[in-house]
Amino acid sequence: MNISTFAAANKLVTGRDSLALLAEEVARLGVQRPLIVTDHILIQAGVVAQVEVLLPMKAGIFPDVNPEPEIEIVDLCVSMIRAGSYDGLIAVGGGSAIDIAKAAAVMATNEGSIEQYFGTNLVKQPGLPLIAIPTTAGTGSEVTNISILSDTKEQVKKGIVSPYLLPDVAIVSPMMTLTCPPSVTAASGVDALVHAVEAYISKFASPVTDALAIGAMKLIAVHLPKAYAAPDNIESREAMITAALMAGLAFGNAGVGAVHALAYPLGGRFHMAHGVSNSLLLPYVMRTNKIACLEKLGDIARALGENTTGLSLDEAAEKAIEAMTRLCRYVEIPQSLREFNIPETALAEMAEEAMKQTRLLKNNPRTLRKKDIEDIYRAAY
């Protein structure tokens, strides 16, 4: 049967002044004791204060989100929710804060330990009301139904996938990204590109996700270098957070593939930031995938601004990979795993771990063997 479905946050609020509707949305959801889920850096930067001042009541603050959040952080957040009788969450941050908030919201209303919910559609009932306010233009977590967490014991990343993880409201304002340092702007921006590219070549892409993915790529190609070079360029900041949202909607429905599957061992074992690992691996994975998606890579080349007139399918596909590589260099994304002191002896073990990411690899246009994955790691080394 040829059927496509489309999921997103229950309500999207976008635009430079969209944060002004926060109090209205809190009231609409019936939240009287909100807990803000965030990190210490955003508190110190004054970003959280911009949210607090708009609320008609005093909010609690859970400040302990880490860049690559562990299962234990969710447990701590749930303990605070219960101890303070909080009845709704406001996630303020990048994908880590939003993923912690999504997991904590459902764990506050579902019995048992978080380990029993890793997988797809295992969450039994809805969580607490959740408003997601992204402060980076990258992950798209504000509109997806997944929470990715690090299992420190097994040194792997695991995912909870459930429609109950979709935020009730996503408030997406470029004003919240202005304090992003250039390194975060770069990694999160290329992460959004990875989401768009992988959604576009996914086996489960649809005309709707294709349109969103191509639109996101066009915005990123033009505006990521500008946002990186001039952090106060509000037009490019707005274009980038719009692109991240579009890419999130695309991959939230079409799925992502081998780039993410190969990135998970890097985050789980070596604590490499998700956006950086995705960005570093992107060109290498695309070169391996090329044979299975020549036409679509040609489309990607054109979306990234390349002229493919008169080129063969293979030549146009190469233009896409060249454009991705060049964009990563523009924003100074590391080019090799060697730069992170990852031992070469770990590559075979990482390939074994990546092969276990069947939820992701089934979306990839090319069926990858362990040798293929190990070859990608070696090429990226």
C-alpha cells in the first residue's frame, strides 16, 4: 500500500516576535506550575531570563542538561518534576534540552524505568504538556517524535520514538539563536543540512518531505555562511532557524539514514557532539550512497547552488558532494576523525555498533554491510 503520514508539533508558532505568545500558550495548555528545562550556559547568557519574564507565574528551572544528555539526566529531571508538583515543561535550548524535556514529560506520567521505553511506540500514555523553544538552528527536535539519549553504561546512544514525544507547541524565533557562538552555529547548521539531505534520499521520502528538504537545503546553502560570519545577521538567523524547522519536519517523517547511524558510536563512545559527528561524516557517507541515489544527489547539487547543466548523473552527484564538503570547510567543521584523537583501532568496533542501528539503516538508499561502514570510517579518518 502506498500511504504517507505526516506528524509535527501540535502547534507551530514562528517569527521574530513569536515568543510574545508564550504566556498565551501556557494558559491554553492549562499549565500552572511550569518547569523550564535548560542548561547553565543559557542561564548565564540571559536567554532563560527572556523566557521567565514573559510568564505570568514563577517557573522552576532544571539547569542540568548536558550537550550529549545521558539517561540519568532524565531521571533527575523527573525527580524534580515530582518533588515540585510541576504540571508542564518548557524546553529552552538546543536538541539536548528538548530531548531531555520530551523524555521527562512522558516519564512523569508513565510507570517504570526509561530503559523499557527505548524503541518505537512503547510509550503507553501522553506526557505532561510541553512547549519547545529552540535556541539553535539545527536539530529540529521541536517538531520530531524522538528523544536521543546516551547510555553511559553501554556507551551507546538510544532512542525513544513515540507520537507522545511530539511537543504541544514549538515556538521558533530567530531572536533566541543570537547568542549562539560560531562553532555551535556551524555544527547545528550543518546538522540541519544532514537532516534535509538524509530525508531527501530516504527510502521513505514523500513529495511533502521532499519539498521541505529541498527548501531547507536552499536556505542553508545561502545563509549558513552568513550566520557564521556575522552572528548578528538577523535575516540569516531567521532563514537558518526556518531551514532547521523545515529539515526537522522532513526527517521527522521520512527518517534519517547512515550518517546518523555512523554518528551514534562517535557520540556514545567518544562524546563527540552530535552536530559535529554528523557534519564530519556527511560527505563520506554520501560518496558511498551515491550509486543508489544519483538523480536525487543531482537535485541536491542544484539546491546547493551548483550548475549541473550538461553534466552526467554521476558528475552532477559529485557536484553535490563537493558542495557539501565546501560548505563544511567554509564554517570550519573538522574534516577528519583523527582530529578528535579517536584511535584507529576503534573503527572496526564502531562499525559493529553502527550496524546495530537498524532503525536508521533501513531508511538509507543503499544497503550497507559492515565492511562498507568500516570503509567510511577509514575514509573519514
